[in-house]
Amino acid sequence: MQADHERFIHETINLAEAAVAHGNEPFGSLLVKNGDVLLRVENTVYTGNDMTNHAEMNLVREALKQYDPAFLTDCTLYTSTEPCAMCAGAIYWSGIGRVVYGCTEQRLGEIAGIGLDVPCRTIFASGARKVDVVGPVCDLDAEKIHLSYWLRRSQ
């Protein structure tokens, strides 16, 4: 299972790199069920002109267009960086059953000087429905894109 987590987290990091290449911030997410990737999305805050277009929000929107919450319960959302409070709320309400992330929200805040330093586990623990959380996974690899992106932005 850990090898699958690492493989999928590396794919989200590739999506984060693609987001930067497309003019957005470095975040990417996947929806996976039974080892099959159902959706691939990236952050579109700038190209979509909407600061709520985080990768996880984009994934939740697409997932709910295609699948019902009962189906999503058995799905895993993989994401390059721990979901922020907004995204964690959307994930919770969508019915997605598991989240696996790379870089932590805390580390993102240290690197970028932004974010809501609230672990997604805290958001999920406040709900009536259980959402499993695994992470950080490959956190040093996941933070590299942030180190390079946010350093360039601050110059």
C-alpha cells in the first residue's frame, strides 16, 4: 500500500508542476478507486480567475458531477499538499473516504508564508463521518516544488 501511496503522490507532484507550467500555483490531485485513477486535476486559481480553484476543490467539483457520494466513500483523494480548511470541508461533504497527502499545510506555510495552519485531520475529526487520512507521504519530494515556486514569487 505504501508503494501505491508513493506512486500516486509523485503523480500529484507532476500535476503540481503542470499547474505551474500553466500559470497557476503548484498543487495537483488525483481521485483513485481500487488502484485506478478516475480523475486528475491541478490548481487553476489564476487561469480560472477564482482563488477557490484549489486542486482539491476542482477535484471535488468534478467528482460530484460524475459520481454519487456513496461511490466516493470508497475512493481516495491523493494530493501533493495537505488540504487546507476549505478543501477539507469540501472533501468531507463530498463523501470521499480517504485523503493521502504529500507536503503538510504547516510546511507550506513555512515555505510560502501563506495558508491556514489547520491540519485536515482536525477538520475531519470534527465531523460525524470518518475520513481516513494518511500523510505526509514523500513530503521532502512534495515540498521541492513549493521551495522553487514560492522562492521565485518572493523575488
